[in-house]
Amino acid sequence: MVNPLRRYMVNNDNVRTIRVGHSPDPDDAFMFHALTTGVLETPGYRFEHILLDIETLNQKALKGEYEVSAVSIHAYPEISDQYALMNCGASMGEGYGPMLVSKKQISLEQACSGTIAIPGLKTSAYLALLLACGDVDVEVVPFDEIIPRIDAGEFDAGVIIHEGQLTWKDHGLNLILDLGVWWNENNDGWPLPLGGNVVRRDLGDDVCAKISEWVRMSIEYSIRQPEAALKFALQWGRGIDEDTNEKFVKMYVNDRTIDYGSDGRASIRKFLADGQDIGMIDAKFDSDCLDFIGAPGDANE
């Protein structure tokens, strides 16, 4: 589904349109609220917001389709020649993350012996699942269909993302493994890298830096003045109530969304290096040389 949220400016040959691809979920909507609604002035630029599920955004980024996009960290090495990571816009699991759930009470071993529904082959949820559980049989299912199809008995287990991480109990599901907890416990307490914002390098260094700064300002504005942004974000919550919406947004939009932090950047490098170790990421990719636009000081900590 494409649902553009457009910010219109005066038609002018000197105004450049920047297409921003992001997920139709509350945390992304909250982050981009100030840009979407025109709260921030962006002279010379208009922003066109295009809402697509994260796996589709990963595939669009492979083609360099949008100037700015949310992507899975797992997908980033394949697009790193075309896109740079912003130091803002992180989705990091601080001791929580995508969850492996089931309808029946089954063990992790039992879940891993069957077919597991996942939201996409390039999602960070899938890479985290492989790192935690080894090689497993999977089937790609749209993220918002995973819970209903587990409930219907089509799959014994699936990996849920977005607001499903808060609503799974309402569906009578059982938690088998929280991948954010697993990563945190096995990696010095670091947060689990999930998603990031990228900007296309062919815009030029100055424009990339300017856009990254505007995105950071949009995030900061919503955090400082959350009421309107939370109301806006609720539109994308697929029926969740206001309290659940606020809880979910605060899980993934916080100080780390403004700045990954040195441990967040280190966690991304480790996540990608571990992916290389199991053959899921090109061995030629140099995670040590990742650049983060807008990072303070030397981002190669």
C-alpha cells in the first residue's frame, strides 16, 4: 500500500522534492510528524512521504528509488554504495525486540523444527532469528498477517514486529523468545539494531547532511511536544488504543533515535559482522568503516 502524506509548498522550479519512504507504523509516523505537517521549515525542499512495509522499503532501496528511506540494518550492506546511514532515526531494541511466538505451548527446539513465519528475508528480525537459533525453515508473510495466520493454525510459530510486540498477549499467543533480550544478554548489554534511516549519496554531502539534520530536528520536536505527534501516530496503529500507541512509540523513539550513541554504533557493527560469520552478509563489506551522517566526533569508535 502506498499512502503518501504530502507536504505541499509553493510550486517553484527551485524547490526539490525529497521522497521519504517509511513504515506505516506509529513510531515512524511520530518521528516524521514535524516534517509531514509542515512544522519545520525546509527552504528549497518539499518532502513526499511514502508509506510501505519494511521489506518493500528494503527492496526499493536496492534500486535506489527514494532519496530517503527507513531500512532494515540487515539490508544496509547491500545498499551502502548508494546510501549513507543517518546517525538519527534508529530503531533499537533496548532489551526487547522482535518476538518468536506461538499459539500452542511449544519449546524453542520445537518451533525451530517447523516453518517459522517471518516479515521478510532482509529484515533485521530474520537475521536476529538466525543468529539466535541457527538455520531454520522460514516463510515470508506480510508483517500484519503473521499473528492472524498463527492464530488460524497455518504456522506453529512466527516472528512478530511493530505493535504486535505489545498486543501478542491479547491474541492468546505464547512468547518463545524475545530476540532483543537474547541479543542484549549475549552482547554486553547493547541494544539490538533493527532499523535505520538512510539518505542517497548522489544528493551530495551537503544536502545529505542538511536532510539528516532536518530529520533529527523532526524527531526532537516530537519528543519535546509529543501530544500532536502521538495523535498523528495513532492513525497507523492498526486499532491499538492510545496507551498502547504511546508505549510503543516510546519503545522506539527516544534519545537513541536522536543519536545512536557509541554503543549503538558498535552494536550495529557487531550485528553485521555476526551476519557475515553465518554467510548472510557479503564478506567484503567492511563494517568497521561504516559512516553515520551527523554523528559527533569520530563515528568509527
